[in-house]
Amino acid sequence: MKGYSEKLNDVIPGGAHTYSRGDDQYPENAPQILERGEGCYVWEPDGRKFLDYGMALRAVTLGYGYKPVAEAAITEIYKGNNLTRPSVTELEAAELVRELIPCAEMVKFAKNGSTVTTAAIKLARAYTGREIVAACADHPFFSYDDWFIGSTVMDKGVDIDTKRRTVKFNYNDIPSLEKIFAEHPGKVACVILEPATGAPPRDNFLHKVKALCARNGAVFILDEMITGFRFHLNGAQTLFDVKPDLATFGKGMANGFSVAALVGKKEIMDLGGIRNEGAERVFLVSTTHGAEMCGLGALIASVAEYKKHKVVEHMWAYGEKLINGLNAAAKEAGLAENFRAEGFACSPNYLTFGKDGKGSLPLRTLFSQEMIKNGVLMPWIALSLAHGDSELDQTLTAARAALKTCALALEDGVEKHLRGRVVRPVFRRHN
């Protein structure tokens, strides 16, 4: 009899619709399939329950099945959900995003982050008449479209000219970006990067990127897919006090409902408009379901809940306690040099290192495996309003047990404790 993993891979390439959900990203004892979620917990079909830190690839920030948001979405469904002309909900949502995000003079909604980041690239090229895209090499994913995928090791199927038009620079390394402008004078359409991931911007890095773009006539794009609605309700651009020309949002905008947005300066965004009589047209984003009312109703309700419950502040406070607790547990287990929780408290990360001091995927897999044994699914750390004191206690209890096993494994070999395969990077040339 086939298991769920085999059934999934039989009918879906990769076994899931996002690579981060694939079998190769989890230890062998991870749940192969989930039936439902509630708060910050998920259940397998057989009833086994896990405390979840994946939170739908960081898209759920209030909690699974959060009633005020779900009810708002249901109300929109009964209004018709998707109408022939723009809806009142669509206008309300766009005006709300414009009020929230400093750089948002205009707003274009879509369903996926890849759609809006690619739309930002297209606008930048149309606005500047240039082709080269400078993308941050330290930020793992911008789009499934060819302009980005062609710059990774998984570039099979992407034409060579597309590959050549995207070049990489490093975060917190202004000279690496200056080099790109020097090597491609008058040809760089835009610079795209996240405001931050694990490391904060140093020495006014983001402001220097903006200034460099301005001096060279390139469009400055911040991808806030992860930082938006998590680092600050008004975007990480508010936290770091820098205003991009264009910005992209998604993930936590609507507590798991499919909403993404491209926002930015009117003079750039309106290239995709229809009211500039005689102007050359830019076919921007045109999606049947981009303004689906259930998602936009969920966005409006989510923002109200963020304000009501100070959700961002909660994530920062919980994350700080979690980071401190995990690092204390690692020190207690004698693994201060082998396990480290770090990053911004609202969006923490954990790293594992072997005896040689190098990053260790086997040890990371073992830690994840042992956390699952103790009822905690932690492929990465995504926080939500639903994570509270009892969840913190459960997490740290599981972590202390997992780290004890990791300490033993460093002495007698990780392979003796690991059941099955080691997790693998998404971006690799071969299966």
C-alpha cells in the first residue's frame, strides 16, 4: 500500500507545490501530509499533533483558522468573491496598503510573490530602458521566473541571454554593488534585495544602496515578502527608515490567504496604467484572481487584528525569549559552539555547526528529527500571535532533549542517531 509521500510524488512533481514543502527539506520522521491546522498547531490525518514553527512557509502570522480573518474571507465569498469590474473590497484594500506602506503611492495585487517581484523587474526595465538586474546573492529566493532562476544552479531550461542579464552582489558589501555598476555602465535597470534576513544592515548599507541607484539612474527595489507584516506593520522600510522606489509584499499580508502586492512610486507604477493618453503601454500584472475578494477581505481583517493585538510587538518579544532559551539550552548541553539561535527576534533562525566549525546539515537534520519526536515541527522559525507562554515552554523542553541527543551524536557520529536522509538545499544541480 502506498504511503502519502509516494502518492504525492506520483501525482505532483516534487510532491508539493512549493519546494520548501518537499520531502528533501525534512527529516524522515516528519509528517508526510497534514490534514488541518489551528492556532500554531497542525495535525496529521491519524490525529498526531505538532506545535508548528513552519507556519505555512511564514504566511500565517495570527494563527491557523484565525476566526476574525476566516469570517471576513467568508463574508467576501458570499458577496461573489470575484466580480466583473473592480470591487469595493479591492479599492478598500489598495487604499489600506497605500496608508500603511511609506513608498506605496500605487498598489497592484496578485496571488504570488514571484508574480509581483517579476512585475517590479519589468517596470524597472520599462522605466529605465535597461536590462541588467542586480540581485542580492545572500538572499535565497526572489521568483520562480527565469530572470532569477537563471542565476541559480537550477538553471536548466533558462536561455543563456536571460541568465546573463541577472548579476549578483553581496549584502552589506557596497563595493560588490559598485563593481556591477562599473562593469555595466548605463545598463543596470534595478537593484533588488530584501531589507534584511539574518544580519542587520551595517554602516547605512540600505541608504547607500538607494544613493548608488539614484546616482546611476537605477530603480531601488526592496523585496519585503518576509519582512513585511513581521518586522514592522508599516514594513521593514519603516524600521530601517529607507524608502525604496518599488517594494513587494506577500506571505503574512493576509494570514495564509493568497495575497501579494507590488507597490511604489506613481511615476513608475503608472507605466502599467491606461490613463496616460498616447504613452507607450507596459503590460504589467493582469490576473483573473489577483483581486479575489476573500483574500483582500482577509488582508483588511488581518491588519485590524495586527493593530488590535499588537502582533508585531508580540513576535519580537516571543522571539527574544525563544532565542535566549534555545541558546541557554545549547550551552547547557555543551553545544554553544555547535548550535546557535540568532537573527532578528521577530524572525529568528537557528544554525548548526560540526566539530570542524563548519555548517552541518546532518546536525541540523538530527535536531529537527529530535524536535519532531518531541512534538515540535521546526524546519525554520516563523512566529505568530498564537505562540504563547505554554508553547515557549513546550519548545524549550523539546529543545533540551533534542540537544542532548545532538551532543551525543557529535561524540559518536551523527549517522548513528539519524534515521534516514539528510535534508538538502533547495538549490542544487542534481537530485
